[in-house]
Amino acid sequence: MTQQYGITLLPGDGIGPEILAVTVEVLNVIGKQFDLSFKFQEGLIGGAAIDETGEPLPKETLDLCRNSDAVLLAAIGGYKWDNLPRQQRPETGLLGLRAGLNLFANLRPATILPQLIDASSLKKEVVEGVDIMVVRELTGGVYFGQPKGIFTTETGEKRGVNTMAYTESEIDRIAHVAFEASRKRKSKLCSVDKANVLDVSQLWRDRVIAVSEKYPDIELSHMYVDNAAMQLVRNPKQFDTIITGNLFGDILSDAAAMLTGSIGMLPSASLGSSGPGVFEPVHGSAPDIAGQDKANPLAQVLSAAMMLRYGLNEAAAADKIEQGVLAVLDQGYRTGDIMSLNMKQVGCQEMGQVLLKVLEG
């Protein structure tokens, strides 16, 4: 019996529509092979939504997402909207989507693929074998804490304020996600904070330790965020799973991503306790190459694989996609961002066609 899933597509801005089009084709092929049926519906978000409706996350889009089994997001933003008031910028739509779907956990893998090891800016002996999962808290911390804003003081001077705040329950729920993720990997979890100077980080550390009592099989360690940033480029192989707050996770996950040599290859998953998750590549909208058939669609395709694995519990279908991507790389096909000597450079559409042939073969 065919399993049916409703998927909301959010192409967004820049290269988003191009890479998402390739991914839909991949899912349709995979669906036929694994007796899965995908009903796709499309919504506006980011700059495209601003141009059409005046707001970065229309209510209609959020309703579509809430009523789906999973959400595939491509990319948002661009120079065109950089000077808008903060509440009207594309990024505000992304924050609203996460909050509206109660997506508090962001899973971002940073894995060195053997085929692309030479693309890393670090020495081969440093990055070879790196396989890190960053678990980032997504709906709390300094991005959402109150009070926030730019205020005028009694002396007439402007003062910017953002508040880093976490409750026990917010920390506990992300800790459980991280311990469970670690259990599926090498059972090593490093909690990153700044407990030596921040009270909120001291609470973070206290609660992670408390939750760890339920996971005696997991090796827990702690590291200050400044040291963690240094260790990621000094000795990244010491890490397996990392848990950290919203701000620190934003920075460290990007740093971990660049160990792989190209942010264009990395997917991510944003999950809640229930309801649909959002699956998206970690790269941006790349407006400078939009519409030129130069984009790398593989991070978006791998995001669809994460959707199948973490959002829909279709692990076999996810495996098939991931194996297909590796096979295409083995055959020497590269988009411009991962191009190296003696490889065949292709565009977004051709990369998609090559992948489809592999999957169908």
C-alpha cells in the first residue's frame, strides 16, 4: 500500500527555486521505488513573500506548513531586502516559521566526504574522518529573549538591547534531543556554553548535567564556546555530537560546516516535539548566481534525505538518496563550488539529471 505524505515546498529567493526543482524530481523517482506518494504544495516566504504580500511569512504559508507532514525550505534573503526594517526582512520570516511550528532543535551534520576532502581549507590529516553533528537550540536564547530593541536613554543616547534567556524546560528538551542523537552515533556529547561569565550558561550547564543522569551510556563533556571554536579548527575529530544554545550554535555550526570545504553540500533539520519539521540546506540564497544554472543542488537533495529519515521515518529511501549523491561524486561530477582538477564541471540541472540516472539505474 502506497504511503502518502503532504510536503510543503518553500522555494524562497535566489537559487532556491532551482535547487528545489531538482529535489522534487529526486523525490518523485525515490517515491516510485519505495511506494511513497508525495503531494506537494508551495508557499511564499522571505523576499519573494515580501514582494508579493508585504510580509516575510504570510499566514497562508504558515497554515500550509502546519497542515503538512514536512516542509522543504530552499533559501531566503538577498541584497534587495537588506535595508528593510528588521521586522520586514526575509530572515524574520524564517524565525517566525521556526517559532510558529515550535521547532526548537536544529540538527546540522558536518561530515567530510572522502571525494571532497581536498576541498577543505584545512590539512587532510586534520579533517579526514571528521563526522560532527551540531544540535542547536533554535527558539530561545538571545534571538528571542525579551527585552530587545534599540532604545533612547534619558540622555538622548541610543542603546541596543538583546536578552539571552533560557528556562529549565527549554534546556531540558533540547538536551534530551542531543542525548538521543548522540546515542545513535558514538555516544559522546560535548555541551558548549560560557558558564564562566554568563549566568544563563551556568543554568544551561546545570540542566544538561541533570538530564545526563538519564543517559548513563553517554560520555558527557563541557567546553567554553571560545575554546570550542578554536578546537573545531585545531582538532575537529575530537567531537562527535555537540549541543549548544541558539547564538553559539549559529556560529559553531557554520564553522563546522566549512571544515568540509563547501557549505553547498550540507543539509539541516529543524524539529519540534511533534508536527512537521523543516529541512533546508545551510547555504544562503546566492543571489549573485541565481538563474544562471550554477547552483549546487546537492545540499537541498540531502536535506530531502534528512526529511525522509528524521521527519517521515523512511530510512531506506533516505539511504538511497545519500548513496546516490556519493555515487555521483565518485563519477567525478562537480558544480563550481566544489570543482577540483580532473573533474567534470556541471550546472545545477545537469547535476540533477546525473543523480536521477544513478537513482534510476
